[in-house]
Amino acid sequence: MELKQAMKEWKTGKFRPVYVLYGKDRYRMRQFLAELTNMLLPEDERELGIVKFDTSETAIEEAMAEADTLPFFASRKLVMIRDQSVLAAAQGKEGKIDHQTERLLAYLQQPCESSVVVFQVMADKLDERRKAVKLLKEQDALIPFQELQENELREWTMKRAEEQGRAMNREAAELLLARTGTNMQQLAHEVDKLCLHAGVGGTIQADDVDQLIASTVEEDVFALIDAMASLKVDKALKLYRELLLRREEPIKIAALIARQLRIMLQIKELEQHHYSPQQMAGQLGLHPYAVKLAAEKAKRFSVTILGGHLGRLAELDYKMKTGQIDKTLGLELFLLSIAA
């Protein structure tokens, strides 16, 4: 089932007996639950109308027995089940509770009309070998919440500002993504802050983001590497000194530089094997947007040069940790060597 389809049905008063939410995007999953709660139950019925379970603590048959019971002083009952063992793909851990899944199968075949059951599966995938998952798939009850791609995140960010009576231009949205990352909870918080600053009817510009949203250490390190690769030595040294003023340890900065260089090297090697950005993101465990940014920076370096920088950085790391070289000076000399 598509997310938009479910919400469209709610507006007509139609609610499915069971929904199964799963995927990496836990923020939108929580938003779905909040919207469903608002649409399904009046505020004065929620205390008695909402029942929550966790399959790590409660057997699934108990949750199904609750779902099969008529609501008490409420028009409907919303049964929320947090799950990591009944429907989720195996994660290398055996559950402590022996769940009687036959009871779940029986309920799915004849659900209670006054109850809506929502499984919030805390896993990226469902175990499609299980009978319950197969049956739920047949009933079109599965709703995936995959991470949004770069363009979707940008559009979502701009739309959130629009919903609050503000406009956010594309450049501002892209800078916000670069600074905040792809965590939607953090993105939402920062968009709301920018909206307060802009005021009703205002426009959020890139300058507003630059002034109000602090850059991360990772972003500054990325910009530092880019400046050295572009032979902008003054800019790179300025960024480095700003990191030092923020009391960032040279050893930590060196580790972050090494991480970025390593990612760039891995991307270049994967590109040689014709991997798509999405495939590279899966291989490296990164968001596709982060892979895109790293791939753009990697174009400035050859595989040989990246490998050489990593080798020298490893040697510098050893010298800094063993006191053979002053940490601040040693890293500054390394940065100058990149430009050279």
C-alpha cells in the first residue's frame, strides 16, 4: 500500500483493520501514527482508545486478544504494536518470548471491526517467509518507509516551510541539507526555527541558513578538503583554525579527514565497476545524498593520490599519538601537502 493511498482513504472515513509500517525512516513513521490517531479518535477518547504493546515484552496473542475486545468508552480502539521479532527479518537475535503466531493469523482472517491494529516494525525489511507477512501482503497492509532521496528531501523541506506560510528557495534547502544531514527529525526542527525567523509570508534564503544553522564538524572538514584540492590554501587554513577555535582535537579532525578520503576512494573504485549512486550508498552504508556529495569531491583526485594521502595521514596519526610531532602543526603541514 502507498502512504498517499492510506491517507486518502482516511479522508473518506475508511480505515484498514491492520497497517504494517517498516523501513529506515522512523520520523515519517511516527508522523503516520500521529496523523492516524488524529483522524481515528477524538482527543477525549484517546486515553482509553489507544493501547500499546511491545513484542519484546508481551506475547503477540495478548495484543490480538486486546484487539478482539470491544473498546471501552471510546468509539474505536487503536492498538499499536512495536515489533522486532514477529514480522521483522532475522537480526541475529532470538526473542525471549515464544509468540503464538497462529493467534495473529486467525485475527488477520477475521479482524474486529471496531479496532485498528498498527504494527510499527523496527527493522528495514520484513521476513517474507513468514505466513503472517505473506497474508498481510495479500491484504495490502504493508507500508514501507524508505529514506527519501536527495530531491525528495529537498522538496519535503521546502514543503514544510510552505505549510507554515513561508517560502524556502532551492539554494537554502540544499545548504540546510548539507549542514543538518538527512535526519528528518533534525531537519524538521531546523526548518521550524528558520520559519520563526522569516515570519509569516517571509522567504528563507541561503544567507539565513548560513547565519542561523551551525555547520557541523564533518561539513567543515569536507569544505577543508575541497579548498585544498582547489588550491585555496588561505580558505583551508582559515577553516582549520576555526575548527581549532571550536576546541576540536587535531587527532579527531585527522580521523574525519581520513574517513572522507576513504569514502571518496571507495566511491571511485565502485564507479569503475559501474555501480549506481543508490548501489554505492547500500555498499557503504551511507545516504545517497552523502554519496553524491562525496562523488563530486572525488572527481578532483585520482585513486593513486587518494591512496597516498591516506598513507601519509596514517603515518601522521601515529606520530601525533606517540608525541613525535606537534599535533596542530603536523596536521597543518599535511593540509599544505595536499595543495602541493
